[in-house]
Amino acid sequence: IKLFDFKALGQASVVFGNGEAKVDVNLALPKPFDVVTGGTTLTTTTKKGLSLVGIRLGVPSLSVGIFEMRDLSVTYDASSQEITFVATAGYRGNASFSYTVKDDEGRSAQATVTLFVVPDETLFDAGARPVMDRVDDPNAVELGVRFVSASDGVIAGLRFYKGADNVGLHTASLWDSSGTLLATATFNGETGSGWQQVAFSSPVAIRAGVTYVASYHTDGMYAANPGYFASPVTSGDLTAIGSVYAYGSSSVFPTNSYNANNYWVDVVYNKPPEAPEALDDMVGAIASGRSTSIASSLLLANDRNPDGLPLSVTAAGSAVNGTVSYDALAKAVIFTPASGYTGAAGFSYTVTNSLGASASADVQLWVAGSQPAMFFDAATVPTVV
């Protein structure tokens, strides 16, 4: 299911005195939308004869929920041609960085890459710890958590809390409520204890209000908190409904529950940028017999953009009792009433944010017979000029 449809943001052009060169910035993060998480590595490739020589961080606009520039950083490793972009945990919003390229003759030019940063969201914060990091159970078991999200999004990976005695191979799994396996991954490079995290090869799209199960397989000696899930636990958009388990030598869909235990299994959830919300407008009376220009800013004034992305009118259509077009240069909608018509009229328009998500709304008009009175009709011409 394709949940998101946003245009790519990873390419920018730079202009030299004698032509144009492109620098491709490929977002090295498997997501079904062109945004990045707070800690992201971008790989760069340049045309022959060009080299990337510098980068600089910028934030296009600051508003509520947008951290200051000191909470963002970007670095470039010339040997690996990798740009590492890092935002403070919890940062969500617009960000950008500029880069400079130089050719073999020493000429340079600069361009900018614009990003939208989406934070990782989890059921438990990084400092959360179990009461018991070792349950004296040496049997192989699948331990999981049933969870639901308040918004559509993706599960990028899974994490679990590891006690020092929870050794051996650990495998992460994501299931739907019927037991269909949606994704799996093996934990690598684990530390001796603490939170362990793994990313799925491709993030898994989830729907709001639908229950899923995240689990991991262990050889035993796992962490647990008895009674933790006596009632559901909510963190942001995520709610943990309860825990599940199933014994077995390999990964299996867990369905059993005991003592409302929390086995400290967690998901890494990303919520995409929200689409704009276009609201209907009532412009009022316009004159009949001539075209009327309606500024985009007037139509956008009551439209909502939850993530603070720039909005613009991109199209107009579905005219009623007239014709309509959108003048992108003038940033205005042009409505022309039908010849001789007075009365109710209208059209629809489309608003699009900078990531390509769009919405439409209707505009109501009243065409009034306010054109100047004429003694002669349009076909009458003088006999002497």
C-alpha cells in the first residue's frame, strides 16, 4: 500500500560561468517518503572533474517546534564522500545545508539541499530500565509487545532491553494481529547490556488504529517488569496494549500472556510529514462580464499546514457558471463568469506543500450584475468613424 507520495528532494543544481553541473545527494535511508531521520548519512557522487569541498548548515525558517541551529549539525567525510546530518533527538521540521563544489581549474559554486527531519519515536525513552534485567528462565522464547499507533506511519526497526545474561543470537520480528510476518532482522554488534536496536531492510507501513506485534527471540534470561501492563501505556502516537510470549527454539508468533509483564520490547516508529488541509472559501461578490483575479494568499489564509511546510496554490478547476485558470507567475486564480450570467458561481483549487502533498477545497462566488450600463450592444458600430 502506498501511503505517501512526496516528490524527491535529493538533487540540487549549481551553475558555473560556462555551464551547469549537477551534484546528486542520495538519501541513504530506506523510507517510502523523501524525508530523513535525525541522524542520517547521505552519500554524494559528482561528475568527473568536480569535487565537494565544503558544506554549511542552515535552517530555512524558525518557528515553534523547530530547534535553533545549534541543535543541528552536518559534516562531510571527503574520503568516503559521505555527509552526516545530525539533529537533536525529537527534532521535527525543515532543515537544509548548502554545499560547495570545485572543478579542476579551481572554480567553485554553491547550492542547497532541503530536508524534512522526522524523529524516531519509541514506546519507551532511552533512559527507561527494567526492574529485573534477568528472569531466571533458561528456555528459548519469543517475547513481544502488542501496540497500536494513532497515526499512519512506518516501523523502521525494533529494539529490546538486554541484561548481561541475555546472550546468544537475537532476532527481531514484526507481525500483524493475525500472525502474518511483516519483517524480520537479526541484531548485530550488540553491547553487553542495555538497549539494542536493529533496522529492518525496508520500513513497514502501518495503519492508524490497527494492532501489530513486535517481538524478539532469545535463548532466555530476559528482562521483565511484572504488572507493568495492567493498563495500556501511551507514548506520543504509540500505545502498548500488553505483552505476549511463545516458547520455541526459533521465532514464532507470540500469543500467550502472563502477569501483565513488560518484556521491554520496543519499536522505532516514524510519522511522515502531515498533508496540508485545504478549507473552503467564500470570496463574495464579483462583477459579471469580466475576469476577476483572486490572489493565492487570500485562498491560503485559512488553510492548515501542521508541519509548517511552505504552501502554494498549484491548480484551479471545476468551475461552476464560468471558467477558471491559475496564473503561476501572478500567483492568482483567474475566474471569468459565463457570458451574461449573474448568480452563484465557484471553482475548486489545489494547495501543495513543499514535499508534494496536496489537498483541494472549494470557493464560492456571487456574480453580480455590476458592469456599467450600455446604450448599445456589442454588435452596434458607428456609421462614421
